Amino acid sequence: MSTQAESGTTGSTATRTASGGRTFQQARPPRSGLFLTVLAWAVGLLFFFPVLWMVLVSFRAETDAASNPPDLFAPVSLEGYRTFFEAGPWPPLLNSMTASVVSTVLVILLAFPAAYALSIRPVKKWTDVLFFFLSTKMLPIVAGILPIYLFAQATNLLDNIWLLIILYTSMNMPIAVWMLQSFLAEVPVEMLEAAQVDGASLMTTLRQVVAPVVMPGIASAALICFIFSWNELLLARVLTSTVASTAPVFLTSFVTSQGLFLAKVCAASFVVSLPVLAAGFAAQDKLVQGLSMGAVK
Amino acid sequence: MSSTDTASVGTNPEQGRSGATPPARRRQTRSDSWQRRIPLLPALIFVIVMTQLPFLGTIIISFMNWNAYYPDERGFAGFSNFARVFTDVNARSAVFVTILITVATVLISLLLGLAIALLLDRKFRGQGIVRTMMIAPFLVVPVAAALLWKHALYNPEYGLFNGLLTLVLGENAPQPDWVGTMPLPALIAALVWQWTPFMMLILLAGLQSRPLDVVEAARIDGASEFRIFTSMTLPHLRQYIELSTLLGTIYVVQNFDHVFTITAGATGTANLPYFIYQTFYTAQDYGRASAAGVVTVLGTLIVAMFALRTAFAIFKEEGR
């Protein structure tokens, strides 16, 4: 695999230097470029295919969905979606939306001042604080889940969406602090001071100097916090039951029935993944920034 | 007290120049350092309360004899829970499975991700479309992805894999029970499918930040492509490789969704998160679950020390 990939850079240089001066690269046959393009497409399609398959199967009647060998041209049916939406998915979907959106807002509200105190007007030993935040991310959730469960049981917070909101906020806080710190560190401090000397108001400074640098960071942090909250299963499964259960928990309960269920499972999986797919596709660059905690810009 | 004051004066360049600090200034510095701390405190206190307190609870419970099915027998247990964790075959298997799943998933995803990133780091027709297709697996909700693999792909009767075998080899094609006969590879394959895009995205961003003029100069000087890859591209990618490995490990070690959905921990596939979940949630053995939790954290700590050192190196190279 890696030899093919190495020649991947070769192929690109052949095209890059084609217009430039004569180099030994031109001796390379142009076919390798075509080969690498086909290979890239093949790999992309291979990784994409399971997602496509999920969508295809979701639009089939259960009997067609379970055919072996697979029938690519089976008639379209909404049976799977009808079964899914009749099973009452709206409360869990709404719970997921509430938990993800509210916790994301809380994370940004708390992480932004913290990131400010770790970059623009740094506290002493700010690197230690930053690494403390990162180290909490290495503490597995299972290592604290039992006391949280017992606490929630004692205070009647089990099956309450606010418990999940608070937990998701703390779960995503380290990521948001790291990301926002790395973006705020790029705010030109001299310009901040110059603006102050010139008598610019705080709002003007924020809008014209800080916002252009920081808004992309906030957007990436928010996107990644939203995705991780939306995806979370373990905490939601242990701490909620009927009232506050989220979409991932609802999904796991969807397979227990007997008989054919492939189309409805695919329909359910697709609907639950749709918000993440839409947000991720719409903001691919923000996704990369978010996943790398701001190290890639 | 005075030593901390001088330390703070020392870090302030403006006052460092003026030498001796008048008492009034000194008080101002102290209030200044508090002013600096105030915006940090809400987030910091919140995270400490939410992560350290529960863990403290876990440590306390790990020394207790506490099973919710036998509430009358609650009491101090000493190290017996730990002894049971270390002698329990299932617990030891969970440690082994966690390491195996994590190392295999991260390593395979990293190599595949690197190869695909190199493949996508050249201009070709449909580059953007291929990149978008590559990202899709990562954007499927993990539980949904696990369900998709278990039922739509792996199912021995109507899954896609066996369906394709029938399509290619005809009626008498072998129809293996993928999850039943090879549960761990089945789990790892499903995880690799989701984590390769993650690795690829970070490495591709790294490749695209490579200074191309230097590479071009080396090429004109007659450096071979292999030399350019090993002595220019790889060293440049090093910090991105380390970063994606570190983050991938953090997430894959804690994986619960795939184990829970695809195998439900059966046939020796329970990793530590699933084992603890089962001990606490199904068996209601709080003491033993907590002891396993403490052991997990101690194990993670050892790995985390190396990981944090790596992160620190990346952090310094970045020069923030």
C-alpha cells in the first residue's frame, strides 16, 4: 500500500513540473497519473460504499432488503422509514438535539474565558493548566460512571436530560479549551494594545481584531462538541431510561424484535446520523481543525 | 508568600526592568494575577469537580464490599476487590482485548490513512468528491455504524459480504459467520473503517502544509522520490502522525459502542469499558467494577505519561 502511496507524490510532481523546465520526471509515462487517479477513486468508493449501502437498503421493503445475493435494482419502498417513525423516535431525537446544542453552548461559554486566561492574558504556569485539561480527557468515562450513577440516583437526577447536558459539557470542555486557546494565541496582541491606545471601545476591538481570528475557532469547537455529544452512548444508556433517552440509546433498542428488520435499522441509522453527516459535510475544514484540537489550521 | 510575589514580578517584563518594586505596585501585581485567573476558574473548577470527584468516589468504592443485590453486606473490603480483578480470567482478558483492539485499530488506521492521504495529496479530477466520500464513515454515528456492520454487512444470511460471495461464486459460495468465527477481526475492521478517515484528514492537512518549494529544490538537485519521502515528507509529517496517534488512542481505548453492539462482549471480545459496564450495570458488583476502573486508570496513566510527553513536544514545536 505504501509503495503505491509513495508514487502518489511522484505522479503529482509529473503534472506539476509538466509546464516548468525539463526535468527527469517527464520521462515517466503519463499512465501512472491515470492509474493513481483511478486508485484514489476506487479507495474513496470503497470507504463510501457501506454508507451508500445503508441508504439503499433503507429504501427497500424488508423482504428485498434481506435478499441474497443482493438485488441492486429492488423497488423503492418507504416501509423502513414508516416503521421507524411509528416507533416514536421524536422524543429521543429531540433529547439528543437538546443535550448536544445546550451542552455545546455551555462548553463555549465556559471555555472561551478560560482560553483567554491561557493565551492573551495568561496566568502563571498556563501550560500546566492546559495539560491538566488534556489529561482529564485520558481519564476513561467508565472510571467515574458508577459514582455519577449513585449520585444521580440519590438526588433523583436519573433519567433527566440536564444530567446528560452537564456531563457532556465536562466531557467536551478539554477539547474546546485546547482549540480556543490555539486560536486565541494567534490574536495579534500588538493590535489589541494599539486599538486600546487609539481609544477604540471594547466592542470595536472585539469585533475587528479578535472576532476574525477567533470565530473560525469557535465554529470548529462547536462542531466537534456537537458531534461528540450527539454520538455519545455509554453515559446516556446508563443514566437515562424512558424520559430522557437519546437517539443512540433508541437505536440500540431497535433491533430486539424478531423477524426481518434490516430496512428499518438502516432507515433509523441513517436518520440518526443525518445531522452529523450534514454538519460534517457542510464544514469539512472546520472538522479537520476540530478533530486535531486546533493543531491543524 | 513573598517568594511567590517576586516570582510574579519576575515574569512581568515591565516591572523586571524597574528593579525594586514599591509596595503599592506589589499589591497591584497580586490583584493582577487574580484578575488573570478569574476567567479561567469556572471552567477549571467545573472540570475538576466533574472528573476528579467521581474518580475519588470510584477509588473509595473499590475498597468496599458493595453489591447492590446484597445491600446488607456492604462494608470495608481492603484489597480483596483488586485481588479478584487480578485473578479473574475475564478481567485479564479484558485488559488484553483492550490493548489488542486499540493497537490494531490505531496502527492499521494510521497506515491506511497515511497511504490515502498521500493518494489524495495530488491534483486530479474529482479530488474534492473523493475526499468527501472518504470522510463519510467518520460522520456515521458510532452505534449506527456498528449496527450497519453487524446486520447489513456481516450477517451470515442476508449481509452484503456473503451476498457478494454468492453473486461472484454462485449458489455454492461459502457463507461464513463473520462475527461468530472471527469476532475480534470483525470488530477491528468496523473500527478501522471509522478511524481511517480521521487519521487521513489530519495527515492530509499535514501534507498540505508542507513547504513545496524546498521539495521542488531537492528534486531539481536530483533527489529521488524515495529520498524525498523518507527524509523530507516523513519528518515533516512526524508531529501530525504523533498527534493523530495520540488522539486516536484516547478515543479507541474507551470504545464501548462497537463492542456493545457487534459482539456484546461475547466470545472473548469484552474490553475494559465493556467489562466494567457489565460488572457494574448487569452484575451490580460495585466494588469489583470500581477496582477494575482504578486499574484501568492506572494503566491509562502509564500510557498517558508517554502520550503527554509527545503532546508536549508537538506543542513546543508549534511554538505557541
